[in-house]
Amino acid sequence: MLSTMQDVPLTVTRILSHGMTIHGKSQVTTWTGEPEPQRRSFAEIGARAAQLAHALRDELGVTGDQRVATLMWNNAEHVEAYFAIPSMGAVLHTLNLRLAPEQLVWVVAHADDQVVIVNGSLLPLLAPLLPHLPSLRHVVVTGPGDRSVLDGAAPRVHEYEELLAGRPTAYDWPDLDERQAAAMCYTSGTTGDPKGVVYSHRSIYLHSMQVNMTESMGLTDKDTSLVVVPQFHVNAWGLPHATFMTGVNMLMPDRFLQPAPLAEMIESERPTHAAAVPTIWQGLLAEVTAHPRDLSSMARVTIGGAACPPSLMEAYDKLGVRLCHAWGMTETSPLGTMANPPAGLTAEEEWPYRVTQGRFPAGVEARLVGPGGEHLPWDGESAGELEVRGSWIAGAYYGGAGGEDLRPEDKFSEDGWLKTGDVGVISDEGFLTLTDRAKDVIKSGGEWISSVELENAIMAHPDVAEAAVVAVPDDKWGERPLATVVLKEGATADYAALKAFLARSVAKWQLPERWTIIPAVPKTSVGKFDKKVIRRQYADGELDVTRL
Ligand code: AMP
């Protein structure tokens, strides 16, 4: 027997029309570096999204499910593109502006992007690549930046504001199948070519509802969210869509991602929430330690994308800012877990839950798989690779125009679950603790050492700004940990003291014998520790390693 319910498609168009009417007065504020930020209401964003869709269709000839790329910071125009492109039935392709040039060329060709909307400040990055981007028919430029670098460029160049001016502020959006592609994002490609993840209207809609649940970010129209996590990285963790559902105001930093302007915008715009990777919060902490600022409005922060050191959480607790740890991937839209502790606990009792990656929502099923393919119990001790499935989890990668979608064996199980490549344990209450990436685990004499556990313990030392631990070959044990440490300004290296400090919280056999001080931990295009680079530097003898 079938249900008697209506079958209304879950689409980005629906999120847009809801946000621009019911929450029409909510605002997107974009930092400009000028005395006044740019302020635009959701109603205005909706009207301009309609104008953009008219321009893309009538002037630039975008039809069907053609791909329209963005090479942009977080700002109001990027939000307009987020809604206009999927709602007209086309596919938004957010380009990661920190990808290596050859990777950018590769992803634009693979996605067959027809148009790119670009921030003027990023033209120096795009212009030299244009001769290698034959699929691009049009370049649309918005915001400040010298246009002359585009002189002689092959595709037609347009000014965003001129393109929108005078066009109708309503659009007869087509009826769409909710399973249709709405947006795509390529993984950051630390191993091999980037892989294309294609989000559907349905997956975005359901993911937005989850982001808004109180067990996740739980924001309302009384909130303002500082969206630092880039719109080019997993849809800014779904915030632009989720906020249009509930009327949460957005504060967009544009290109001002350095600690000083971030501190300034928090103090003056007083967001109640923020979302970013740990590196951003490390930088901001150093900034406000040196130049105190009032961050107290920002009661809640979502932190994820890489492991959040507990010491960082403690430091922000003291500032009245509560970091809530979350785990996810490009392939998971990204919300996979969030570390909101269960009810009825004291602050002290909450702590062991807060330092985990968090619990799974109903929409994400999880299992742990051991080295022999066996399913492991949720006992908080059995470590295995995490596999997930759900309505906003990728089931394949984009195979390119006309190509079959890709389901590489190391990324998808035979029964269709996503193999995350993350290794960890799950407690009997469903809280996930990640101990490593599968490829970063240190296999010492047949035992596993968690690099993340060592890093967190080292970063708890008051002289340490950052630390990354990698496996290096060892004649006796197979592999042993190498600790690379970034000291705080003014601190001097005392390896014996660091090792003694570590010995207080870590088993003796796990203590690294190899130590080195480095100026900064190498980072990937999305700000995560790039351990591949450290392993190569060690192999090439570039690091000055002390043994003790
Ligand atoms: P990306 O697809 O670039 O967002 O990278 C996803 C990967 O980032 C995951 O598979 C994890 O390895 C890592 N990651 C994300 N969030 C966390 C977290 N809270 N703790 C540890 N690792 C994380």
C-alpha cells in the first residue's frame, strides 16, 4: 500500500523562495575592508538571484544542466550564485581557489564548465589559466580588482553588476526532479586527481534540515553566523542553504581571512556563531592573546575539517566561546557527526564527550570495519575504518560528461557504503573518536599508535603553537612517530622537557624518539595538516631531527 501523502520535490528553489519571503529581512553582511560592510537582505539576494538566472540564460546561453563555476570568496554575490544556478536547473561548480593551477585546469575540463563567475581579486589566479580552459565561454567578474589582466583573454568577459542591471527580479523557476544535480565540489586531491562529488537538490535540502536541528548547529533567525569555512569547500558546510531555511543572518569575511580582520569583524558585527577549521581558530587565538578583542558574542563555534585539539577547546572556553567539534567530508555534504553531549551532565562530565568527533544523526548510518573486513562492536575500544551511508552521503564520484560514475573499491564497499579512510572507535552511545586517517596510522612493532593523540598531547604544552606527528620508517619497529613542533613566539626548544611532558599522558612505548622544530606545519588547500609533505621532507633529509 502506498502512502496518501503529497510528493513535493525537495529542491534548492524551495529553500530560496522560503528564505527570500518568510525571512526576507534577514541579512548577508559582507566584509569589505572599508569602514562600512556591504549589507544585503535575503529578499534582495532572491531578487538578484532571479536577475542572475535571467542573465545566465538569456545573455550567456546557459541551458539544461550545464555547469557554471564560481571562483569566489564568501560573499553575497556567491550566495546569489548558490541559489540562481541550481534553481534554474544548471549545476553550480565551486572551484577551490587554493588548488594547484594544474588541478584547477583539470577540474574545469572534467566538469566541462561553460561559465565562471570570479571575484576581481582572484583574476591574477584565473587569467594565466584561461588559455588552458577551452570549455569556458564566458567570464563574469564581480567586486574590486584590476580587470586589465584579462586583456586579450579568449572568452567573453562581463561585469556582474552590468549583467544583472535592469533584468526582471522574478524568474519562473522550472520544476525540477529532486534527484537532479544541483552543485558539485571536487575533493582537495591530496592523493591523485581530485574527485567530483555531485550533490542533488534532495541531498542539499535534507542536509540543510539536519544542520538546523538543535542536535546539530541549531541556529535560528536570532543568530548571526560568521561563515569562515569557504563556500568553495563543501558548500561552506551547508550554511548558506541552512540559513535560508531558518533566517539566520550570515556574516561573510570575503578575502579578509587573516586573524586581525576576523577579530575586528567579530568585535564589531557580534556574530553569535561561527564555523571554521582549527587552523583559523589557532590563528585567532594567537591574535587575541596579543591584541585583546571582545569575542564574547560568539557563544558557539562549529569546528571541524580536522581534529580539534582539546587544548584549543579549553583556551576558547576561557574566552566564553564554546567550540563544538564536528566531523565530515566533501563526500558527506559534509555533516557526519557533531559533539553535543547528552543531556543532564555537569561541565566536567560533558568534557569527555566534547573532545570526541561527536554523534551520528538519524540520517547517517555508521559502521566500523576491521582489517579483515569484519564489523567491529561499538565499545569505545575496537578501532577500525569508518564506513557511512545516508541520503546526503556520496554513492559514487562524477565520471565526466558521458562517462560512467566512478566507484573505486577503496572508496565504496560492495554494498554501497562510503569508506571514509578515517580510523577510529565508536562508543556504545554512538560517539565517534577518530584516531587517524588510515594512511597516517603509525604501525610500530605490530601495534597502532594514533598520530592525533600524540599531536593533541604535545599541543597541550604551553610553549607549543602546533604539532604534527607522522610515521617514519624504523629498522627495529617498522615505523615510529616523528614529532614536528611549531613553538610559540619567544619559546625555545627543549626536547627533553617536551618528551617528559608528553610522558604524563601517553604510554611510554608510544613516545617519539625523533623530534624537530619547524617554522609552520605544511597545510593542504583547505588548511589541514599536509603530512605527505612532512614525510617527503623527512625522506629527503630536509628536517633537522634530534633523537632522544
Ligand atoms: P574534506 O573532504 O577535504 O573535507 O576532508 C575530509 C577529511 O577531513 C575526513 O575524512 C577526515 O580525515 C578529516 N576530518 C574532518 N573533520 C574532522 C574532525 N573533526 N576530526 C578529525 N578529522 C577530521
